[in-house]
Amino acid sequence: MMKLQTLIFAATLAVAAPAFAQNRATIEATPIIDGAALTGPAPSTDSARGAADRLSMHPAVSAERLAQARADVPWSPWVAMHPVFGDTFTEARLPRTARVFADVLNGLSPPIGAAKEAYARRRPFLDDPNVIQCDTPDERLAASGSFPSGHSAGGWAWALVMAELAPSRADAILQRGRDFGDSRVICGYHFPSDIEAGRMLAAGVIARLHADPQFRRDLDAARRELARAYPN
């Protein structure tokens, strides 16, 4: 039976991005890596890193960057990579790429859920409501663990994969993957150390997925699809 934090994580995925909501079997699946061991615990509140996290939670950003942070709220690779590929970057147009994103999601969800459950870190806005710059968080987000950041893990995992599949756009893709995670600090939903832990977890999952022959076949199919769709 799933524990509370894992249940909340699944519900948060369902609310944040319906196209990427997973069923219980996916969330409960045995993680392909030990996410909690890889990230280690979140910084304690009385540590220097914990203090630095709190001091980082009121970033001054431009109106344009704040608008992008708000646009980044949905947990979706199509949202994350839209600034790089434009309006033609859609699941309907790129089914083989969508298959790769599904592979990544299936690999990411269990270790993210396990790590969140292991550490159960409070989100920054719970203790300082003034950090919120985006939409008011709902109860499910408030109840889910802050560490590691699922948005950051997703954004970085998608960026790593897309940089491999479309190398001519790798710089812009990786920048977007980074910005997608950073948006969560701007919004007030995560501490910077949550973001870093999410990226670490994402890198571990993508490395592990490359050992799977089916994932490599899916990558090859997506690479051909993207080469036809974006020849330059």
C-alpha cells in the first residue's frame, strides 16, 4: 500500500499535468535507482545550507522571467521545451518523442516519490507565505514533499534526452531544462537545494535508462522523427 507522500505525489502529477498523470502501478513500481540514497537528505533547518536556502527565496526577477515561471507551472515536457521548438512541438505531431518522454516519466516517478517520502521536507511557502510569486498553491502541493523537486528532475531529464536527440539545439535545450527547474524557486514552491537534488536524480535515472535496450530503440526512433521535423 502506498504511503501518504507517494499518494500525494501521484495526485500532484495528476493536477499539474493531466497528460502525464500516472496510475498507481507506475508510482508504486520498484525504482530503477535509489533516489533517496542518491540525493541524500535535505539540508536541516539549522544548517548553513538551510539558511542559504531561505535567503534565496526572494529572488528579484524581471516581469518577463516571472511570466515564464508562471508558464512553467505545468509539469510537462511539451511545456518545458516549447520555447526551444515552438508551437509545432506537440505530442500529436511527435508520437515517437512522446514515447521517450513516457519512458522517462516511468523511470523518474518512483524514485522521486520515494525520496519525497523519505525526507518529507516542508515547502518554503508554508513557513514564509511572502515567497509566493506565482499562483496560490493548492492543498495537494502544500502537502507534498519539497525535496527533491519533481519539476527540476523532469525538466533536467527531458533536457538531457532532447539535447542528445537534437544536438544542434543542445545549448538552448539545456538552458531551458535549467530554467524550468529554477522557475520553482521564483514561484516560491521549492528551495534551491530541492532543485539541485532533482537534477541529480534526473541524471541518475537517464544514465540508468540508457542501459535498457528498449529505451535505446525508442531514442533512435525519436531521433529520426525529430531530424525530419526539425532539419536545421
